[in-house]
Amino acid sequence: MSGLEIHRGNAPLIVAFPHTGTEIPPDIEARLIDPWRARKDCDWWIDQLYSFVRDLGVTTIRATMSRTVIDVNRDPSGASLYPGQATTELCPTTTFDGEPLYRHGWVPDETEISHRRTLWFDPYHAALAAEIARLKADHGKVVLYDAHSIRSHVPRLFDGELPQFNIGTNNDTTCDPALSEAVKSVCEQSGFSHVLNGRFKGGWTTRHYGQPLIGVHAIQMELACRGYMDEPSIVDFSNWPTPFEAERADALQTQLSHIIAASLAFARN
């Protein structure tokens, strides 16, 4: 299991998929309470939703390892990205709903966390940094678009129903405001609900790589799953994940194509 898939393009845009992976090594899976639970919080079908970007010359980087093994969008130091709010760790021990992931006595210790970081976290970010450097050398400016999704209702993480589009720029520090405004403008005209720097302001990837003063502009897009798949009112192993629904996704993909186009136009300006 390499833990990494890369498709290289020549346009000044990278779309990253840190949370679509479902691979779990057998020795880790044997220590989990429930393998289904360990994959429950995957960003289901997001790479399929954005499959059109490759035809535009966009580079994509995808982590194939489950976020339960290691979350490549968390601060490797272990510091919380959202102090005072519920979240999950670099090597999560609970689901988004607060359910324990590991059998008693099998939670990964610091030595194992460090080992997992070496095996999967570090290669993912080495690849991401290399692609940013390659495209920046060619274009002078590059956009990193971090693609995510989550269920519309997760009471432990946020109140009520999540907007369809959740744009994160860590309060306008990770990209030029012209980029976030261009993306926000598409969302405003889409007819879908949206928010800029609401509950999700951008994870470690966005915050670490976003350096607009040197031409690296990072933005996170967290989508509510309801835009492209059915969301049962009560999620369990018998009904989750539901299939990707191409017909339902069509309207959302149209808006995403406009968002990607706006991001490319900004990078090429």
C-alpha cells in the first residue's frame, strides 16, 4: 500500500484529496472496534466528484490511506486546529460522533504515531510540496485547492445543518482575497447555501502551504455530502456510505466547475 496517488498536470492548480482513502493495514484493522466505524468519516466520493479537473490540466494528489490510520490534514505537532472545539487527532481515537475507534489498550502511542507519520504523512506532504514547487517554477503563482466533504449534520462538531459550500482561508491569511472573493462569488450565484470561514476555516494543509506573499495561494472547500449522495437521518453500517448519485451531483458539479475555472483564472492572471 503506497498511500499516495498523483496525477500531474501543467496548469497552475493542485486539487488535494487528503480524506478519500479507505486503506487500513491489517495489523491496525485488527485492533479497531469496527472497521466500518473506522471508515465512517471518509470524504466519500469526493475524488469522483472532482474527476473533471484532470481534463483541465489540473494536478491531483490523493491520500489512499484512511484518515483513521493517520490524518494528513492535521498539525503533525498534535496542536489543535480549532482550540476549544471538538475535533479529531493526527491519529484519531474517536469518530466525528465521539465513538471510540480502538479496542481497550490498543490506542496508538507516541512511538507508533511517529512511525505512521514517517510511513504516510511525510510522503504525502513531500509530494505536495514538490508539486507546488514544480508548478510555481513554471507559472510564478499556484493555487492549492484542498477538497473535502462531511455529513450535513454532525452535532458534536457543529450546530444545525452545514451550508453546502464551506470556504476556508483561515480568515483570509492563506490566499489573496481576490481568490476567496472569486470563489465566494460563484457560491453566491449558485443558489446553494455557503459560508466563508465559518466552522471550517481550513485545515493544516491550507494553513501550512498558503503563503500568498510568495505566490502560493491555498483554499479549502468543505462540501456537505447531501449535494451528491443521500444522507440517512441515522447513519449506521447498513446504510452508510450511500452511493454516489450522478444525477443529484450534476448541479453541484456545474458550480464546482465554475469554482475551479475561477481558481485557474486567478492563478493565470
